[in-house]
Amino acid sequence: MPNIQTNDFWLRLDNAAKIYPAIKDKELTSVFRVAVVLKDRVKVKAMLEAVNEIENRFPYYKVTLKAGFFWYYLEQQQGPIPVEADLQTPCRAFKKRELMFRILVKENKISVEFSHILTDGTGAFEFLKTLLLVYFEKCCIPLADKPVFYDPGEKPAPEEYEDAYSRYFKKIDAPHIKTPGAFHVPFSLKGKPRFSVLTAIMPIAQLSQKAKALGVSLTVYLTAVYLHALQQIHEQQPRLKKNINRKILRIEVPLNLRKLYPTQTMRNFSLYILPQIDLRLGHYTFEEIVKTVYHQMQLETDQKLINKMISRNVGGERNTLVRNIPLFLKSLFLSRLYIISTKQYSGVVTNLGKIDLGTAANHLIEQFIFIAPPPNKVLRVNCGVAGFGDNLVLSFGNITTSKELERYFLTFLTHQGIAVKIINS
């Protein structure tokens, strides 16, 4: 494990991060956002003091991307963390030699944006939580019941910047089953800049009631709603297109592996499960979709299958032949691999989960918003989810001229008796 206290500190990219340098550009940025909306306007002086205090607590994020002969790597930078006004499109690309995360402030909202090269949603949220709690301290707001957070006075533990994929790698000789291609929404792309976000808020209690009546979690319920909306779009196509287009509808649902494998890592540590319905078998009622998604997600979160996925992913990068291929050839291969993998799913539902910062802090906050990275030209639309207090916030990222998927999704919830309100994100 490298010594993070030295000025020559550097890190290899973790297993999940390796593909992103090969595919990222000004549109496909691989950048996501976690934001908190406060009840009061952000105090700039207190915010700058809070950023200064946590400056050295997360040195594994104060890095820039460098290219070696065989692999990219992360090199530590000593400059301050900038705080910017939030005036541009969310999730925009980072420039060369720029830190791969940013802190943004606008009125009563604080946002952090991270490149997936650095971390996943869990790592970014833990960073934002620390910043937020220190900010409240700088505002002289007492918090008697603070949650566990990364104390700025403590040195980072080596486990925080470990590659947990490598730690839990076990070689498993099991063949990979090829996944057939999936249906994709047929909407036309917007002109540049393409990325836009539609954000909706709704009561968690109403959603939970519907999910519990069907015996499933909120993630299963929302994934089923997404598949139901995709089925409507597929069935609305002209007959010729309907016959030509793929009939498998499949959703990528990220799984936080920290819940299965003990680690403090603040880097990427998630994999994906892929529940699906096959329209070659006929039309699915919503209840049938829920049942199918539930059982598939139960099966795919089995730890033996997760071990197999980790083995396949990490084993590939450890292959002697792969390790000795020059970086420019690896990048060509990884970009091709990304295109192939994207064709295997129709949409993404990323759920950050229910957030609770303790009673005192919760009273100061309106909501949290999670915006997934801009989708690529194949996927075109995705969805980020965050729960806080009494409400759930859905954020649809879209690069097309159509909001048809969002309309089907939210209209279905409305017909289920759930109060849906569109908000500014």
C-alpha cells in the first residue's frame, strides 16, 4: 500500500475505474453529482472554512490522471480544492491536469461532482456528508446526534484508498455466459450540449406503501416501473420497427459491494445486476414485472455469483498478456468493450438509498439529489434516486429530444396514487 503522507504519492486505478479514461470525452464525461438543498442560503465564508478544514482529509481524491506506458494512474496534487459557482450544465467533463472532483455552490444548494475514475456514489456521498457536517460547525450550529463521518482531524486509514476488488479477488474457473443485446429507446439525439436533467419529488410513504403491498423494496419497485415504461415505448413503435428491434428490456442496477464485503474503501466498489423481461414471451402486467425483477435481483445478489463477477473482471486485468499491452492499444480495446457492454442493457436505475444525518442536521436540509453520469448515445436516458426525510427524488438524465420515457414513468406513478412534483435540480 503506498504511503499517502508523502509528496510522491500515486495510485493505480481500481478495477472499475480502468475503463473510464478510455471512453470519457466532453459529452460522455463519466461525472456524477450528489447535491444537498438546504433550508437556508449557503454562507460563503463558513463554506470556504469548511473546505479548508477537510482539505487534507481525502488526499486520495486530490489527484490528477496521468498516463503511463501500460496503465493510467493517479498522481497527488498539492493545490487547494476550488469552490465554484454552480452556473453550468451538471456533470461536465474535467479538463486535463484538473482535479477530478469539484465543489459547487448556488444559493441554498451545495453539490459535489466526481469522476467515476475516483469513486462511486457511496464515496462521493461520504465526502459531501463530511463537508456538510463541518460546514454546520462553522455556522455555529450544534449537532448533538451527528452520524459517523470522516473526522478532519484524523489521518486517512490505508483501507480508505485500497482497491477492494483486488482485495476480494478469488480466481474462479467458471465460463462467462454471453448476454444478448437489449432494446434501446428510439429517440433522436439533441444538438450539443445534449445533457439535460428532469427531477421529480414524491412522498416516500406513498411509494413504500405500494412496494410493501407487492412485498418488494423501493429499488425493485422503481426498476419495475422503468421496465414498464420501456415496454410501453416498445409497444408504441410501428409494427416494422417493433419486429426489427430487440425485445429484451434490461435495466442495469448498481450494487454497493460494501454491504457484502467489509471494507472502508472510498474508491469504487460496486458491481451491476441486470434484471430483465423478454417481450418475445408476450406482454407483461406490472405485477408480473415486479415478480420477475424481485426474483432476478435476489438471485444476482448471491455472493457466489458476485465472487464470479469480481473474478472475471479482476482476472482479466491480471492476465500477463493484457498487462504487457501498451496503453493506447488497451484504450482501443476498452472503448470497444464499453460499447459492447452498453448494448446489453436498456436503462440504468442508480439508488443512493435513504439518507439520514441525525435529527439536528436533518432539520436544516430540504432534500438530496443524485444525478447519474450523462448517458451515452446508445442508452440515451438514465435515472438517479436519492431518499431523504419524507421524500424521494428521481433525476432523469437525458440526451434526446424526447421526454417520453419520463412521462410514462411519472404518469404510471401518478395513476398509482403517488403525488409527483417536478422540481428544479
